[in-house]
Amino acid sequence: MANRPEPQNGNLGIQQVVISIVLLVLVFGMLVVPMIQDRTATQTVPYSTFKSRIEEGAIREVTLADRMISGPLNSAEGDVTGLSAVLPAQNDPGLLPLLEEMDVPVTAVNSGDGSIISMLLPWVFLLGFYIWLMRRFRSGQAGLPSGMENLMSGRFLKPAKQPRKITFDDVAGQDTAKREVFELVEFLRDPERFARVGAEVPHGVLLMGPPGTGKTLLARALAGEADVPFFSTTGSEFIEVFVGVGAGRVRKMFEAARAAAPAIIFIDELDSIGRTRGTGLGGGHDEREQTLNQILAELDGFSGKEAVVVLAATNRPDVLDPALLRPGRFDRHVTLNLPDKAARRAILDIHAKDLPLSKEVDLDEVAAGTPGFSGADLKNLLNEAAITAARTSAREIRPSDIDEARDKVMMGTVRTLAIQPEERHRLAVHEAGHTAVAHFLPDADPLYKVTIIPRGQALGGTHMLPENERHTLPEPYLRAQLTTLLGGRAAEQVVMGSLSSGADDDIKRATALARSMVARWGMDDTLGPMDLRESDDHPFLGQSIARPRNFSDATAGQVDAAVQSLLKASEAQAIDILTEHKTRVQALAAALIAQETLDADAIRSCLDNGNVTHLPERTKPT
Ligand code: ADP
Ligand code: MG
Ligand code: ZN
């Protein structure tokens, strides 16, 4: 579900590698090539040898440097065209007279400071170039230099280039969000029309929704549709080591957008800078606060008629500084939701367009089988299916590949665990318990499949599929869920006569559900419809944040008691069901041990008629 990197930064890694290689080659050249040349051309010999070669007349001119003497040979001896030697520290008084006597011209060079600098200069350049490159990368700019104005903050001064034009057609579902964003396009295309009737168009629009629902995608589609300059950046890019740099960039970006108006500024992942100030959340960072203050100041600085729209996206609206959401700032909120079945189908269509799907794949079925998947999950599902198909060298993506991918995305990768036969038996009984309870309760969701193959964190799983998207949860449905959750543990009790730690997660989820029923939805008669929750749910995170309790300890005790009795009643119901159908539950467990995974039809034939005769011989447990 992670956010994809922005396209501008997509090939950053490769570029870095290429440039490092270029630098390495340069260094190699500077160090090694001169050494090799030296070796082949000039040979270093002992001083006495050098001197005797002068006496022989083999050397007709010399160069005297600080501690070296060198000179070309009259005639090359193999590869050697010159000789050099280290001068003795005790000056040889005979050297100069000898040179004069042999009539050898002497060139003296000063190997002092000047030449050290000239030796170091290329290195200084190289180091400087490297540091400059690294800073460019860190500031999120990929690509090669294209002029001075591109240095450091250049990226914000030029509208981002889209690799391929993305339009609203690439965004499936999300009709409300699309409509709201489209209004902005109309405004930007013809600001005059709105100005004539005195309409002020919102300057700050906040896209919010769970990860992977297409916020970034929608913003890019807007860029493609609007045909106006689009300045795009990510919140985290503003977080700099040096205080004040982020704020300066914000100022420059807004300046540039104003100059280019009508224009759009898009700040992705606003929460990384826009967190509540002074809470220490995210590291109570001076730099972040200054950047945030600058954004607030820029938003306040817009006059009503300026045709610049600031779009921001976040999946954590709860942590945003309230000052950001005040009127005149990000006051227009556009929510993106997880797609419903029809939208999932539409998203699958978009991403399956270029995939070789076999004719047997029914995307309607896939959409029905993926409740709770985001757009990004669905894209990932198709990709995993393609990988599975490729692994078996198939030419098409078959329904089984999609099934496997779905299980993988939903529950994690298959784990190989050494499970002892005894434990395996208990596992099968436990899952058979969940399955049987769900099967015999009319209010539970239809079963999809049951398995004792360990995946991700779970050792097995009973999977059900809601027939339709539910927006509210009726009480009988919730009670059926509670009983189903406790069915695994109840089956261990009924069939094996003992409990195990295998119901850990079931109990956790059942307790949380029962607590919501009592404390949020008023489903306990004595307590009635009173808000008794002790934490606030975060709709996009599936997490909750504690809040101060504003009811008495006595009431809290009552809540606990009500939750407990709800759980106990559900447990009792599960035990009743499983005791009544004990032999069929045992048959289902046996079938699970033999086959590991049973689909809806196999489950039905087992539980409705106790029919297990069609099963193959018990296979070897793996
Ligand atoms: P967010 O920014 O909300 O976390 P993204 O826009 O980054 O989500 O979505 C990630 C990817 O998932 C997109 O690039 C796109 O391929 C796919 N995706 C998400 N939502 C949709 C959608 N509604 N229609 C089509 N593709 C989608
Ligand atoms: Mg995003
Ligand atoms: Zn369980």
C-alpha cells in the first residue's frame, strides 16, 4: 500500500549509480594512467646508476626538481625512454661539475607550493562536483544540470513535467472527488468567468483518504487536464537539515506559481510538514514549524482573485495543525474512499488493459472477492498474479493466479512451518469451528474458503465474503460475527475437550467488536445509547487514539460487564451450534487435514450432508 515514488524521482537510484561509476573512472584515470605512463617511459634507477649513465653520455639533458633528477635517454632502451633518480639528501658536490663537463643542459624546476596546488586542483574540483551532486540528489532533483537557475531549489521554479499525460480517465471510481477537483479545472481555465459574478474560488483544497485510494493519481490527473503550470512537491522534501531552507523554498514556489498564474501547486503528503505544532509529534522540529508557518503565510497572502489553487494530499488529516484547516486556507476538503464493488471493477479494468488475461478470468468475480482493497492493492493484485503466471511460464494470467495473488495480498506469503500432526489436528478443528458456526448462522457472511495453510501471521484462516458493501452494520450481523470469531475456540473445547493459545487474535477482535457494540452503538439494554468510548477511531488508519474518559468508574465497570456478558453469550451460542453438529464438524476437520484448503462447495457438502466420501485418500501432511 506504500505510496509510489514520484515519477520525477523514479530513476534517482540509477542516476546515482551511473554518476558514481563516472567518478570512479575519472579517479582511476587521474591516479593510475600517469603511473602506467611513468612506468613505461621513465625508469627510476639508483642515483649512482643515473650518474654513470651521464658519464657514459647516454643522457644529454636533465631536469632537476626538488629531490629528483631525470632526463631522456639518447636512444630508447626497450620501453624505457628516460631515467630518473632520487637525489641524495647530502648534496653531491660532484654533480653540477660533472653535468658541466659533459655539456648537459640543466633545467631546474621549482616543485614548491605552485605545483602542489596544481596537483590538488583537479581533486578539489572533483570533490566539489561530487558534493554538489549529492546535494542536488538530497534536495530531490534528479536529472542533469540545465542551467544555473536549476541549482538547489530550481525544481520548484519550473512546473513539473509529466512523463505521460494522466487524465481523469485514468482514475476509476471516486466520482465525487473527481467532480470537486474538476470544478477547479474550470476555474483555472477561465478565471474571468468566475470573477465576473464575484465568485471566489477556494485556494486551498485538501485531498484526504486512506493510502492507495488515488490521491496522488488524482492530482496528477488534474495536472494533465488543467493545461496550466503545475508545481508539484512532496512534504518530506521540505524537511531540510538547515533551518530556514524549507521556508525559503515554499516562498520561492509560491512566488513562481503567482508569476505563472493561473497555476496549480500540489503538496503531496502534507502531514509530514503540517503536523500540529509544538506537540513533539514527528520530532517537534524547528525547521518543520518554519516551513509550515511559511505555507500558512503564503495561503493568507492570496487575494480573492488570484488564480492559484493549492492542492494538498494526506492520509492523516487527524494530525494536521488546525491552523491549516481554518477558513481561507485548506478549507475545501475532498475525501477519497476505498472503492466499492463497481469501482473496484473499473479500477481492475484500467490496470488489466495491457495484461494477457485468460478468457476464464471474470473481473466481476475478482471485484466481488476483494472488499476493502484500495486502488493500489488492486493494481498490486494484478501484478502479483502476473508474477505468479510468469513463474509457471504461463502465457496468460489464469483465475488460479489471481486467486493465489489475492490470498497473498490479503494474508501474506505462504509460510513453511513444521507443524506436528497433533497440532495440525487442533488447527483443523479450530478452523472447522469458525467455518461451521458461520455456515449455520443465517446472519453471517457467506463462506468463501477455509484453509490450514499458514500465511503471514496466521496459521490458518476462514474466509468469508460480504455479498454487498455494507455502510451500516445491523446488530444481528454483528452478533453473528462475534459468535463466528469465538467458534474456533469453542470447537477446540467441544471436539478436543481442551483449549489452546490459538484463539489469541480471535479473542482480541471479538472483544474490540463487543466493546464497540456496547460503548459506541448502544447495543446493551442497561447502558443504552450513551457514548462510552475511551478512544477515537481513526477512520483511515484502523487505529485508535486514546481520549480522556468522561464517565464515571462505575459506568466503566458496567461497560466491562456488558462486554463480558456479550462475549459469554456468543461463546455459549457457538458451543451449542458445534455440539449439535459435532460429527459434521469433525468430518470437516478431517477433510481439512486431507486437503488443506476447502472452497465454498466443499464446505457445504461436508456440513450439509456430512458428505466426505468424495474426498481423495488422505494426503501426506507437508
Ligand atoms: P495515494 O496517493 O492515495 O496513497 P496513489 O495515487 O499513490 O494513492 O495510488 C497508487 C496507485 O494505485 C496509482 O498510481 C494507481 O495506479 C492505483 N490507483 C489508486 N486508486 C486508483 C483509482 N481510483 N483508479 C485507478 N488506479 C488507482
Ligand atoms: Mg500519495
Ligand atoms: Zn481462530
